Amino acid sequence: MLIAAIAILVTAVCSIGLFYSILVQQIYDDLKANAHVISRLDFEDASQKVCDQLSEDGLRITLIATDGTVLYDSMEDETKMENHRGRPEVERALAVGEGRGMRKSTTSAEHTFYYAMRLSDGNVLRIGKESGSIYHLAWNMTMLEIADAYAGCGIVCIPGVRLFCKTHDKALCGADRKDGGQHCARR
């Protein structure tokens, strides 16, 4: 029984790790796809309605000049934002064309996934997605795996205990007992 419980626990931990890594990769793939679509927008001509809808969808869009100056941000006033040249995803995008990362945003103070790509004019388009909902999903997955582990132990242990009792009941009800096995007749 202990071996079964350990096996279920190890499987649960491995599953959570695997699901989390798949989820993170999917988030970066989605950010990259969104960045390629958004890169076709002309930010000066884009309607406020389009920008608001992207923000409502949980995407933060930042357009950054090659010197790190923030030219546009969908959630903050870009004139009050600090230089973004030193941000890891921006540095990588300027160097090799694209970059990504997850870190606590200095602007929003939330853990955020970022994908950045260098545009044809040299500027960098960065898309961000806060990870609060992702951690909530990971927590729910963990709780589900723990519930599965308990259910699995119950499925394995209850029949095991019944089989043990049934097998050993014959020895307990034997005629060599002082009561002659009379307690078994009452069951």
C-alpha cells in the first residue's frame, strides 16, 4: 500500500511539472503569435477601441525605440515610464530579433510573461501577459492531483484491506478458538 501511495505521489508531481512546462511553452507561443499579428498595426492610427480590447484580453503591448525609450504602452502612460533598454527580453530582441522571459514587472509589480520582437524599423514590440491566472491554474492542477492521489489510495487500499480481512478471517474464525468460532456466526 505504501508503495502504491508513493507511486501515485511521484506520478502526480511529475505530471504537474510536465503540465506546467507545456503550459508555459503554450503561453510563449501565444504571445509570439499575438506579437506577429499586432506588429501589423500602426500604433498611431490604431483606434483606442482596438487597444482597449487587447488590454481587456490581458495583453500588455509596449513599443520600444532602439535606445530603450517607451514609445507606446497599452496600460501605462509611456511618458512616465523608465528606459526599457536593459530589460532582458528587449536586449535579446535587439541582438537576435526576438526575446522572451518571465519576471516581476517593475511597472505593474506582477509576475509577467514577455515576448519581444524587433520590427523592420528597428523598434521592439513587446507583448506581456500577467501570470496570476497561470499560477492559479497551476494551484488548481496541484489540488486536483492531490485529490487523485487520495482517491487512488482509496481505490487501492480499500479492496486490499477487504482481501486481507477475508483471507485472515478464516484463521480468526477457526474451531480452535475458545469460543469455537461462534463470533463468526454473528456476522
